[in-house]
Amino acid sequence: MLAVNALMKKRVLIMSAGAGTGHIKAAEALELSFAADGRVAEVVNNDALQYTNKLFRDFYSSFYTSLVRSAPNFLGWWYKTSDEPWHTDRMRHMIDRLNTKPLVRFIREFDPDITVCTHFMPAGIISHLIATQQLQARLSIVVTDFDFHAMWLSRSFHRYFVAIDETKAHLEMLGIPNERITVSGIPIDPVFQQPVNRVEERLRLGLNPEQPVLLLSAGALGVGPTEYMVERMLNLNSDAQTVVVCGRNDELKQRIVQLVDNRSTRFKVRGYTDEMHKLMKTADIFIGKPGGITTSEAIACGLPMCVVSPIPGQEERNSDHLLEEGIAVKCNDLTTLPFKLERLLEDPDRLARMKLNALRFAKPDASATIVDTLLEDRLPPLSFTKDQRAAIALAAGPE
């Protein structure tokens, strides 16, 4: 009986891509959940870009980061232009396959039962291997933003995991079968479900437990107009305290420290931290960009958001959903940031409603949902014919 059970256990491969940090963090959350499940024999979580050449890696990671810093409007244009099913599919996948031969070799040698991708690039590679019968595995795709972009479409796949009901409705209208789409939420570290004593945590951080706390995040990479926001927040009339997280940008941290100077009772400046779950559960308002993972972490903590400088495209779409659900306000002009924050702080009833809305919208157990669904799933793989792909493109309609 033990031998039979061992044979039934699954080999799981999780693939992400280090273009930004969200795809990697979603994969790490899934790895934790798979590793903790007794039905899994082995789980491997890899960044697909580590199996490619430097030029290709730089294009996906460094080039993307540089565009976020210097040309976000171009990213927004490209997001909209390329959001057409199968339009850039053939050329993009051909380039990917030419640069990922070591990745293909690794995947075939590992020979997983289940593959889960948190980025569209490795999903396209694995989809091709399945379609050409080079791999006998089920491919599932975890979308790491609230909306669905056409680049996530795969010709051969097993299941899609999406953040919200509206995205599932969109995929159904495109022609993807209902039973192939699970509204799981976006996977986040299980640590965000752990309770935190707000008073104790505020005291540990050197904050006054009786005064409101704002959490300003520059993201893991420390990009964006953080200094300008801090300058504006120096003019807050409120007694609010602000924790500024500068990510891995040490130069930014030093500049912020100099900027706040002797206001150490009102500002606490930190670099990269693995305690974001504690900071989010301690704060009253989150200020920052609405990336898919960051947003999912914040709402899991019931933390109202003030959205600033969303990347045109997916982050703007994310912020639309937050505004629609009554979880966030959006600051379009950073000159008005103090005004926006003071209005919220002066209205505790509104903040309380935003917190409840966030908790209702959150799906903190997304990774467990994905793992359980895949380990119990018996659906066969699905491949779209040429006619079906044409129908999906037609159903997407004009942009």
C-alpha cells in the first residue's frame, strides 16, 4: 500500500521569470504550499530566465525595470497594443524557443506530472512541449494581476487560475471552458494569514500605538517618486507616523533619511524587509503602486490603499478594481497626496468600510486553493485548434 501511495505522489515543477518581483513571489508562495502537501513527491521552483543567455535575461528583466523607471507610458502603449489573442504569438514564441534550449532540456529531464507557471514566457515553452508530445504533463497558468492580458493565452494547457470573477467571465466569453478556470486569487506567502499584535509591533518599531500609521512602499526594487512623496508628506497636518520602505535601493534609503532629518518620531525609514506582513498589519493606510502581489498582500491584511503612480497597463487595471470595490483612493497628482491622506484620516468610518471591503475581496489562501485543485484534478489537457484560436481572437473584439 505504501508503494502504491508513493507512486501516486506527484512531481511538481513551478516556473516563473524574474521580470519584476511579483512572478517570483507568487511562485515562492506556491512552492511552500506544494512542499507542505503529502501528495507531492517532489517540488522544484525555478526562474526560467536562469536557463537562458545574458542578452535574453537582460531583455526580460533589466530592460523591463529600466522601462518602469524611464518610459512607463511606453509600457502602457505596448500593453494595449499587444493585448490581442495570438497576434504576437508566433514571433514571440519562436524567439523564446531559440533562447531557452537549456530550459527545455531541464524540463524534459525533470519530467514533471504537474507544471505551474506564474509568467507567460515559460508557459509558452511548456505549452509547445506538450503540443508537440515532447512532454507528458499538465500545464496550469497562474495570472499574477487582476486583469488578463492576451500574452497569458496558451495553445495547450490544463487550467487557468485567476484573481477575480470578472476575469473568469472574460475568459469564458473568449471561449475557454468554464471548468478550466478557477478563481483562486493571486498566491501570496501564508505568513500574511498570521495574526499580529498591532500595539506590540508599533512599540517594537518605535511608533506611538495611539497615533495612525502610514506605510509608504517603494517596492522591492525601490523605484518611483518616493522622495517626492516624502517631501509632500512632510506637510501633513495630521499626527500620523510614516514607515518608508525603500526596498533594495540603498541610495534611496540614504536620501530619505537625510530628507526627514530630525523627524525620527514621525518617520521610520527601512530598506528591504521580509517583515512586510507585520508592517501591513500594523499600518492604517498603504501608499504605493498596485502590483498584483503587493495588492493581494495588502488586502489580505485588510489594509486600505492610496494608489500612486501605477504603471500604465496592468497596474492601472488593478487600481480600477480597487477603486470599484471601495478599497482604495487614487492620487493622480502627488501635490495632493497630503490632502488625500488627511481626508481619509479624518474619516475613520470610511477607513473602517475600506478595511472591510478589502477583507471581503481578499483571497489569502490562494496558493492552497491552487495546490488542492491541481492535486485533485482529473481533467485531461486541452489544446486549441486553429479554428478555435480564430474564434477566440474574434471574441476578443476590437481594442
